[in-house]
Amino acid sequence: MKRTEKSWIGVLVGLSLVLADSGTAVEVPTTRETGAAPIETAKQPATPSFLDMSLEQLMDIPITSASLTAVSSGRVSPSTVTTITQQDIQNSGARSLEELLEIYVPNLQMILHTADARHMGLRGIISNLDDKYLLLVNGRMMNEHTDFGVISERDLPMLRDIHQIDVVRGPGSALYGPGALAMVINITTDNANTFKGFEVSQRAGVVEEHYTTEFKYGKQLKGGEGLFLYGGVSKYPGASSDDAPLTYGGWKTTPWCPYAYDEKVTSANRYNATYGGQPKIKLHGEYTKDDLDVWLRYTQGGENVDTSSQWNIASPFGVGYRQAAATLNYRQELADSFTLKYMLSYDHTEVLTPAYATAYRYYGEDDYYAQIIANWKISEHHELAFGGAWRHDEFGLPPWGADTTMDQRFPVPTSVPLWWTLPHPKMPRWGTDMLSLFGEYQWHISDQLTAFVSAREDDHTYTAPMFSPRSSLVYTPTDVDTLKLMVSRSVRTNNDAVMEATYLGSRSDSEVEVLRAYEARYERRVGSHIWLAADAFIHNQDVIGWVSTPEPGHTGPTGTEDLWGAEAEASYVRDRLRVDISHGYTKLLDFELPRGVTGAVEDTAAPAGYGHDLNNWYNNISKMRVHYQADDKLGLDSSLIVYWDSPGGEDYANWVRSWGGNYDPRSHNVFYNNWYLNLGLQYQCCENVTMRLDAYDILGLFDENLNKRREGMNWSAPGEVRIQPVAFGFQLVYKF
């Protein structure tokens, strides 16, 4: 520990308030029923089919990730949340968690990387690492901390263990701690309370080839006990380069890439194939007894990446991972109005990925986590939640079962965080700690008005204390209208390898990324069939990212970014038809470079005088989903995603060309009009057997360029795209 003194800011909001209202205390419902706290694990009953639900019920599905205090419904949650149910997952035909989220979450974008796994972002926040959002399973954060951020879960095609997903759109550090800038994705798994019986599922795909088997078993035992078991394995060879060619956008050939503008690149490497040809695996076991919940989880996956612009295409890049987690939750009711919730958890994550073809980032890390939250129903109008957490991480661990002769692993230098320019020694061992205090106060001002005030302080070994407050006001003047005003400050640390390198080199704290966000949202239910929503947000962000200039770059502060955006959503539900539509717009307002940084940075070329938009973001993103239940057996589905325009990407490419980078202006169509259309047909043969057929990216039958997906994280040679293949899938589900 480099620091002996801890500086704490008071964050338990409301503890010092003298509350005049007394009222009769009532029992606090469990959070899986009300969407209160992120650690509770007693699951809600299975969500019924939307055909059996009214529009009001559909818009009020319980949310599990909105607040620390209990909320009566999703309508009055203090955040903007997209909820994806188990039936939504089935109706999507999605082949991975990434694809599922891209289909359902407004203003969420997915983009390819030239050497690593693809990246996700929301509302303009995206980077060359997936460390600006958090991914949770049953309230337990699964992010890797050494380098990548969110690496596990998202590539897996096995999705039938998932009961519900809540995506908190926007910053959430006040609840979840550092890293929750763009969003928080909370996966709630099935357990014995939500699934009973035995199920086997088989999936297969052609063109983008994959073979997946899943099973799950749930049983209620005597004495309030329950057992849930899940297993899934997938062989995912992906698509050949003939079906999914890479198109180069450079104006010249190079020794490492003998391709120029508009040439189709084919090779032995396959698109979206599993890293190293290894099977993707997901295992989950959960034991429940009254207020005790214990679960174990193991995932293994990753993807190969072959690219022409930077590397020799005979040497595939990508990333592989293994992750094992164990979590114990216990809920203790001390009184009708006071409840304690405990979490003890451990996970081990391993990462393997080539770095420049001759060295390997090959390492493991251990994460230990303990948390306690108190929920206090003070009176009819006042509720309080407060608690603390401790996290300890051990880095530089040898992977389990690894060959001890493999010394070339992800290095941490002793001077500056430019590890890729140095020799590749064996990773040293080091550890960090983070202590956290947090709280939330909920005030029911009236039947129509509710206020939430939350705050959290995190004290990390390698940063100054980080403070994350949030305030929300929810106004429901009528049964059909809802207005939300949200103000928050969220934080993110740099990845731990860079923070360790910074400390070794200068004995100083690392910089912290800060996002100040302001959002207003309006929702209205029109009649019994239509639901509408619109929101607007403004971000002021002190960005930490990759400083990309013609000179050697680094990871660190890249500037202060101001942007704004707006989102619109609509749902129509009537009889056997459901239609959901969304549109998101994001626009850069200003980007001010820090002292000593010149030219452009990862986010935008605007400081260099090229345009006024974000580099790796499409300004306009539209999405539509349709489900039609023709009869009790036959269902039809479709989803459409449109990335309309990325003028900031084209501006960045022109800046790259200005200093000799390999970009041909004829590739400008790369940055416009990407359309991804999927169709699905589901048929329930009998009570226990369901079959499904899916067709993916079918507009490629008419124009393959509509299916293009940009390799956005490509700073020296932008203009490169992957043509996603027209592909087909089949699924068979048998329930015993």
C-alpha cells in the first residue's frame, strides 16, 4: 500500500437528517421483486408471456438494478433502464450477449477492433477497451481489471440461463462504483424459484457456423431449499473469409498488408471464430435456502480477429479468457423495517491474447469482494439504504494449469506505461485494495413526487478518493405520465496495469476519469396500446483514453469532452402484435485537449481542425423489433438496426491521411448506412418441444455493403470494414 492515511468524504446521505414524518413502518419487499439493491439474489417468479400481459404490465416489469432503496415499480425508478426478459431473448434469436444488447438497447453501438475483441458503447462513450461500463451477474461485477474491462460473458452464444437483463443507461458509479460511465449491464440468472424441471436446447448455424448445446435443471427441495444447474458448450468456427471478406480502405500497399482500396481480403482465418479453436463454455450452479443464496459460475470464450491493415493476416489476433466465480449472499431481517444484506465473493480471471505476434499477454488475476447493505424503512415517506464494501485484487498470477515455461506475458514496465515499446518480461506480482462507502435516501414527497439522493466514495490504492453523487426526481402527475430529472457524477480508474506502471515510474497517484451527466426523461402511455418515451442528456467528461498522435502515444488524459444527445422510444402492443422502435442521436459539442497533447485523440479529430464529431460513433442509430404471434403455436420475429452516419469517423480518416496515414478517400461509404436485418420463425410443436429458424443480415442478399461493420479502432489505416455474412440458424428446445 502506498498510502497510510485514508481520507473519507461523508456519503451516507440522510443519516444526519431529523425526519419529522413517523408513519407506520412496513416490511421492505425483497429487491428482486422491487428492483432495489444490486446484491439481493432471491429471484422473482418467471415473467409471463407478453400475450398475457397488458401494456401497463409490460412497461412495469420489475427492475433489479435501479436503486439501493425499494421502488414500487419500474416506472418510478430513478434511472433510465432497458429491461430484456427471458422471452425477449428467445424472440431475438441472438447468437451472443453482444448481439442481444445491440438489438434491444437504444443508442447502444457495437464496433470492431483491428486486433482485439469487438467493443460496445452507449451514448457516445466507447473506447479501445471495454472498461467504461460494468457487467454484473446477479449483482456481482465480472469486469477484468488488469487491462480489458468487460471481457467475459458477452461473446457467448449460450443464453438460456438468463432470466432477465437490466441495462442502466447512463452513469451509475453512485451505486456500483468506478467504471460505471456509459452503462451497467446486470444479468439475473434463473434459479430454482424461476425454473423448475429439465430442459435441453440445441442450436446450429450455417455460413456463420456454430453448434451449441445447453441444459438446465431446477428443483425445489424440502425445507425451503432449491437447486439450479446449468451447462452450455459451443463450438463456434465462425464464417470463412469468402463469406465474410475484409475490405481494405488504404491508398497504398505495405509490406505487412499487400492490399489497397476496395480489395477483398481472404485468408485461412475465419470471422468471429472462437479464440484458438477452443470451445466456449458456461457452467452455473445455484443453491437457495430461505434467505441464503450461493452460486458458482465458470465461463470460457473469446474470439479470433484477423485484419489486414496493421498485421500480417497469417497471424490472427483476438482475445481468449477463462473466468470462475463463487458468491454467497445472505439476507437478514432484523425488524419489519430494517434488513441487512451480505455478499462474499471471489473470482479468478485469465486472459490470453497475442501481442504483435511474437509475445503474449498471458496472465491471471484474483478478485475478492465483501459488501454489506442496510435497508431501513424509516416511515411511510422516508427510506434509507447505506453500506460499505472492500475489494482486494491480486495481479500477475500464472494462469491455472499453464505451462510454467511461458514467460512472455503482459509486462508492466518500471518507468512509463509504454509497455508495448519495451522488452516483454514476466509480469510481476502486485495487489490493490479499494474501500467504499455508499448510501441512498428516498423521499416520497407526495403521491406524485419522489426524490432520490445517492452518493458513494471509493478509496483505491493508486488514486485519490473518488466521489460519485447522484440525484433523481421522479414526477408522476397522472397514471400515464412520468417525468424524470437526473444529475450525476461518475468516475473510472485507469486499468490496473497502467496504474501500477505509473506508480513504479513516478510514485504518484493515477488520474481518474470523471463524467458529469444531466438527463431529463418523459414517458407517456397513450391509451391501452401505445407507450412513448423521450429523453435528452448532456455529458461533460474528463476523458482517459488512448492519445493517438503521429508521435508515440500513451494511455492517459486525452481532454475534456462535451456532448449532448436525445433518444426517442415507442412501443405498440395489441392482441398478438408487439412493435418497439427507438432512435438515438449523439453530437459532440466541444473537445479541449490537455496541456502537452497535440493533434487528434482516440475520440475525435476535432482538435486538429477536422470536423466536429466523435470518431468511433455513429451520430444516428435507429432500431426496430416486431413480434407477431400468428396463433398459439407460430410466432414471427424481426429486428432491424441502422447505423446512419459517422461524419466524425470520416473526419478522423481525413486527418490520418493528412499526415501520411493509409486511408483512401474513396472509402468514405464506410462511415455511412449500415443496415442489419434479422428474421425469425418460432413454432411450438407441442407442449414440450419448440423449434426456431433465424436468418441474419439478410439485406446482404441484395447489397452486401449494407452488412458492413466498420473496424473503428484503427488509427493509422481507417476505412477497413468487415462484410457480415448472410447466415442462418436453427434451434430445438425440449422441456421435460
